[in-house]
Amino acid sequence: MKTAALLVTLAALVFTGCGSDGDSKQNDFDTIEEASSRSAEASDQAELAIEALAEADTEAAASHIDEARKLANEGQEILDEVKSEPTRRVFTQINLLTIEGYDVLRQGIDAAARGDDRATDRYIRKSFDVRDRKLELFNRTDFEAIGAGESNEKIREALRRQLESTVSQ
């Protein structure tokens, strides 16, 4: 049962990664697109971790989460090049919460591998806390005003669809 809860938590973080589909200033847009590609790769690794957890392979799950974190860190380095300070700040906050989520999940996977149910529960709660903070950030951010290129409604609709797909898994 703990593995299933970790799976749901991991899936929630995977589907709330950073990224943008919009047209921002050309240079910043290209930079965000490049960072988004790392985020997508990180999400792919996190999905592989979900599959490994579903098969009770905590070693493979940990390896995939470690790779996801590495890719998210690469994305952060790319985001540091965004010229618009408000855009850089928001996408950096989103990415840092993603990295924090991967770290907490890694600890949860380690606890599950040890058979430590109390610690696993604690990390699951922490993971949901990270996800909630990320959602709060999405909800309070005016993406249009910071030049992210899409209306707030379009970005929030994309997030809602991602979260719905998480729940259906």
C-alpha cells in the first residue's frame, strides 16, 4: 500500500513539472523551451521510476529519480540564463520545487526499500506538501504579466489536464 501512495505522489510531481508552450520574448522563450526539454526528460525518468515502484523495484526507482533530479538541475542551469527577471524567478521557483519533490521522493523510496513504513508515510506527506506548494505557486502566478506568453487560463487548463491524468493513473 505504501508503494501505491508513493506512486501517486510521484505521478503528481511528474505532471506538474516546469515548462511553457507560449511565445515569450524570442530569447527567453528559446531558453525556457530548452529548460522545458530537460523537464520533459526528467518527467520521463520519473515515469520510469513509477513503473519500477509498481514492480517493487526500489533500486531502479531510486536510479530513475536520481536521473530525474540530475536533469532538473540541468534545467535549472538553463533557466538561470533567462533575461527577464520575473520570468526567470517564477520558472526557477517551479523547478526548485520539482527538485525538492524528487529529493523527498528519493527519501521515500529509500524508506520503502528499508521497509520503514512510518518514514515512508512521512515522506509521502512531505511530497504532497511540495506538490501543494507548487500548485499554490501556479495558482498565484500571473503568467501573462511576467511574459510567459500564454494566458493564465491556458496555463492553468494545461495544469488541470495534467493533474487529471495523474489521478486516472
